[in-house]
Amino acid sequence: MMTMTPPKPPSIGSHKRGDVALVLFPNSDLRSAKTRPVLVVQADNLNTGLPQIVVAMISSKIMRANHPCRVLISLATPEGQQTGLLVDSVVMTDNMATVMLSAISRVIGRLPDMNDVDAALRHTFNL
């Protein structure tokens, strides 16, 4: 008889800044959530010892892109094609969450250049 080994939960260092993942993301009412793409914005090797990670929501509603705290991801670009997203989307640094690693379904791609996201984060947090 063959036994199945349960999958290991992701380790704290297994997700990298710039990863695009599917996450059970909380709605602003904090009573409901839905699975959606997010961008990992937390620094690599933050080493807090907690099984959680800071992410920014990604929306497919591109009309939301016209704000300095938001970054358009176009699938027509080589960078956009690496994200694993299915449609043009917007990284919303004004809609972030700290989620448990167990809420991450899977990594679907990467955003290789974080310069625009860094600028949006600086705007969002007035840094």
C-alpha cells in the first residue's frame, strides 16, 4: 500500500520579492476574501520568524491605473509576459495586506523590474 506524504507548507523564505502569486486576499471589510493575484513586495530575507508575507493586490480593472500609487502591467511587454497574468493588470500599492503563507495558492510568475513598484510604494507611504 502506498502512502501519500502531505505537501509541506511553504517556508518563510520560499517566496521572493517580485513574485506574482495567487492568494486568498482579504476584502476591506475583513470578513470576506477572494483568491486573486498579488505581488510580493516584502523584502527578501526579512526574517521576522512569522509565517506571513506582505503583498500588494493586483486588479484586472486597468482604469484604476491612473494614479501614482498604481503600476500598469501590460502583457504586450516582455516584463508583463513573465508575470503569469492572463490580462493587462494594475498593481495597487494602496491596497496591501499581510497574509499567512498558507493563504498562497501558488506562484504564477514574476515581475522582474520593481522600479515602478518601488516608486509607487514611496508615493503610497510618503517615503
